[in-house]
Amino acid sequence: MIAVAGSGAFGTALAVSLAATGQPVQLWARDPDHATQMERTRENARRLPGVALPDNLQVVADLESVVSEIPLLLAAPMQQLRDMLVLHKLALGGRPLVACCKGVELSTGLGPVGVIEELIPSATPAILTGPSFAVDIAGGLPTALTLACHDPVMGKRLQQALSTQNLRIYRTTDTIGAELGGAVKNVIAIASGAVIGAGLGESARAALMTRGFAEMQRMALALGAQPETLAGLSGFGDLTLTCTSEQSRNYRFGLALGRRETFDPTVTVEGAATSRAVLERARIMLIDMPITEAVVALLDGRLQLSQAMEMLLSRPLKEE
């Protein structure tokens, strides 16, 4: 048995995919009315319309009622993860907690594994990350993800528990690399969307993605990540998907920036807060991250896109 905390599109998709193996799955919804509606209609019409909830998937409104000691996937936005953990601290201890969010906490500079370690020390923290969209997972389309866990024995157990016919899980003990890959790629996705939105072309986007990958490597390796993690699903793989598809909220947000259009403020854009958190940490560590710096300047209104591009293109010439 396994449980998912968070009934957004991604959490619901994971619950549906895991239920397809035949095991019992619990899905926690923060809003009791939403939980009741999903149980009655057997669909998450708010977040993942058109996807039927299997009979072996139970929707609950009380996180404390979720079976204790079983693995719990935390499908909450990065900037809301701390509040979830604090509010339900007693129910979350002593079990594997698998973060399914990507980003860096604005207030502390911690990734999701770090936040779990700080608040729930009795839990075994892990992170599930990589190139994936909720509609693909829920639709049974083939997807591969990375499961990062410090504990190699628990990592193997979680790998087995989370793998399905269409969801292939690779494991690593490098939680730092998995965290940073998933976080920085959202920042680069905003920049990539802005480039395409402004009509600067596919070649410019490819160059920006490549240099963005270099920024990701610089920060992650300085923090102790393994190079192979960044070259894998949680780094290069996730970067490629998020920077090239309008299914990505961060990429769509960047498109709106480039087109000078208003973006729906109710849509969670993890890269916006993450860009500020990453830049602050990079400055403390004296790590050069010009694309991240340009994204923050765009978000703050201190630069126009044309000025940001001029700033990047006028940097001193150097070896790659």
C-alpha cells in the first residue's frame, strides 16, 4: 500500500498510476469538499479532468487517517511543503516521505529533502523527480523518473514500490543533484519561454538551454552533487522537457513574459520563487549564474528582455 498527499494534477496522476498495479492507494486532499466530490464522482474534475479514479484508490480528507508507516508521496508545491509538514508533523514521522516537488525554499535555501530532514527527523526522506507531465503519467504513457534517497536499502524498496508498467524508476543516493536539477531547470524554462515568446528563435533557445545546464552543473557540483546525476533524468532530461513544451507552467510563464502578456496568477510557477532562492545562494557561494540573474531581473522589472539578452551576449568571451 502507498499514499499520496496532495490532490493536484501531479499527485492525482501518481495515485492513478500506482493504483494501476492493483495495490491499495490513498490520496489525501486538503479541501474536504474536494475529497468528497472526488470520492463521489471518481474524478478530479478540478485538476485532472477526464481521468477516472480506479476503485482501489481511496480519497481521504484527513491526513492523520492515512495508514501509518507506509511510504507517503508529498505532492505539494515547494513553497507550501514546510506548512504541510508543520501542520501534520505527528502523522508524518517514522515513515518514508518522498517529495514530488521541484525547487528551492525561498526562506531557507533548502531543497525538499532538506526541509523534510529539518522538520521530520524520524522520517526517511527521498525525492522523486525527472521529466514528467501529469497527463502523461495518468494516461499510462511511458515515463522514467529518478528516485533519490540517502538510504540505499530504502531507495531500493521505494524503487520497487513506485515502479509501474509505464513508470520506470531509476534510483540514486545523490539527493543534492536530484534536488538541484529539478530546481534550476524551472528557472531555465522561464528563460527559454521568454526567448521563444519574444521571437528570438530556436537556435537562441538551444544556446540558452546549454548554458543553463552549465549553471545547473556549477551550483550542484559546488554543493557536492555527482556529475552523472545532472546528466541523467533529474538534470538534463527534465531540463529538455521543461524548456520545450507548453505543458510546462514555467515555460508558459516565460512565453507570457516574452510576449508581454499577463499570466494567470492562480497558476503555480515554481521557478519564480526558486530563481530568487538560487541566485541568493549562488551569490553567497560566489557562483556565476548569469541566466538565473537575468530571470530575477526580468521578474523584478529591473530589465526588459532585450536588455537581459544584451547583458548575456556582451559577457566576456571565454572557453566553453
